[in-house]
Amino acid sequence: MKKIFVRIKDLAEKKMRGICAGLSPEKRVITIIVLAALFALGNFYMIFRAIYDIGREDARREVIEIAPLDIPDFVPADTLSDRKVREMEEFFNQFNK
């Protein structure tokens, strides 16, 4: 796997040297400056666009309200009255329907 990356790197290096060999030193400097400026502009665009989109998404997001659950206190069954046992059975059975 490492050999593939080395070959790709060598091939890219040969292509870049071939392209740059025909340029004069002044043109090389201009090319480097232009490419660096384009990269910087692209970078800033992506950063500020992401920040802008974060702000827009928060404004559109709806807040979902969840009603609190009424959770009965759990105690051993032998200490509960029959009425409490029925209430708890009804409570849990409403979720099984």
C-alpha cells in the first residue's frame, strides 16, 4: 500500500517539475502567490459560510416540548394497597395498547 502512495507522489512531482520547468523564476513566484491567494479565499469562504449556516439553522429549528412523565414511586408489591396496584397496572397497560 505504501508503494502506491510513493508512486503517486513521484508521478505528481514529475508532472509539477515538468510544468514548472518551463516557467521563469518571476512567473513561478507569481504562480505561487496566485495559488496561495486562491486557496486563502476558498478557505475564508468555507469558514464564514459555515458560521453563517450555523446561525441560520438555529433560527429555523423548532423546539420540541416533551411533557414530563408521571412516574409512580416503586415500592414492594406486598406493601401496596389494591387501589394502588390497579392504578399502576392501568398506568403500565396504557403503553401496551
